[in-house]
Amino acid sequence: MMHNMLLETVLVVGVVASAFFAMYLEETVYAVLSLTTMFIVLSALYFSLNAPFAAVFQLAIATGTIAVFFLAGEMLTKKTGATTSLKKKLLGLAASILLSIPCIIGTEQTKTFTRSTGFSISTALWELRAVDAIAQGLVILTVALGIVFLLKEERRRS
Amino acid sequence: MDYIILSVTLLAIGMYGLVTKHDLIKVLISIELITAGASMNFVVFASLMNDSLGQTFMILAFSVDSCVTAVALALAVIVYRKLKIIDVTELSELKE
């Protein structure tokens, strides 16, 4: 119990600190790496909350796709050249730890909700939200093709 | 451990970034933080209620979010290639 609590505390501090540094750091590459770290730690937090599907999805989509998108976007645009000093980074770390204290000491009020539908993931996804899932697949395909055409057209023009 | 406060903290950090940052990539990172905070609520409530429906909604919400990010980043790259601008305040000045 104590071990689990300690693990969750570390994960919560990790999420808040990496989210804070994603905003706080001047260097865009480091900010993107910090965002990626936040997604990974958030995924570990989902694992600790007994939500393995959400955790795997977070790890695959957020870390694997969005972080790569951001890194590619950062590479294709100009660098500002601004840097964050070590003193500012330490100050940011202290601020992020302070920010995470309310989450750690806060008492959980949400346990009062006990109503459960009892659906499994596959039932919820394919029987209740089948149209949504298929429509989203089409949207993702359209977006992927749209971006390819958009970038190809732009390349042809330039 | 209060995950609602964690979610609000992520939302606050994202809002801070949206208000103060001018770099287009940083603005998109802020939006990512806000959506991560919002979708976390689905997982937390699903976990506390021992229900899988919240995880399903998180998966659907995150798929849309990744599409939005991809389109926004593609537009950011095109804007940069065309105008050599990455500052959102300079971009908004182009309207006038």
C-alpha cells in the first residue's frame, strides 16, 4: 500500500514537472522532449490506475505519433536560439514540485461515485461506439492523406 | 492522491502557455497539455468506478486530438515556409 502510494506520488510529481518544463523551457527541442516525458509518465500513471488499454494507447499514440510530429515540426521551422539558464531550470523544478503538492495532499472525493456500467473495452468500443470508431478511422485516413497532399502541393510550388 | 487537481494543474499550465507563449509550436504544446488533462479525467473516473467505458472515450478523444495536432503542425510548417513566421502575434497582424 505504502509502496503503491510512493510510486503514484513520484508519477504525479513527474507529470507536473515535465508538463511545467514543456512550457517553461525556452529551447523548443527540450520542450518537446519534456512533453514526450510527460506522455510516458502519464502512461505509467494509467498503468498504476489499472487502465492498461488507455496506457498502451497513450504510449503508442502520444509518445509515438504526437511527439514525432512535434519534433518534425520543430525541425522544419526556425530555431529561436533562446536558452534557459541552470538557475532558471532549478527554479522551475522547485516551482513544479510546489505545483504538484496540492495533487499529493488532496483527498480523493471521487470514490463516492460507485455506479458502473460493467462494459468491457471491446463491448464499449464495438457495440456502443462502433460508428464513432469507424468514422474516426476514416477521419484519421483523410487527415493523413490531406497532410500528404498539402505538403506535396506546397513542395511543388516552392 | 487527488487526480482532479492534477488534471486542473495540467489545464492551468496549458492555459498559461496559451496566454504567454508566442511560438506556434509552444502554443500547440499548450493545447496538447490541456487535452491531456481533459482526457485524464476519463481514465481516472473509469478507474475509480472500475469501468472500461471511460478508457474507450479516452481512446476516441485522443484519436481526434492526434488528428488535430497533425493538421495544426502541417499548417504551421506551411505558414513558416511561406511567410518565414513562427510568432503567433505576427501572424495575427497579417489580418489587418
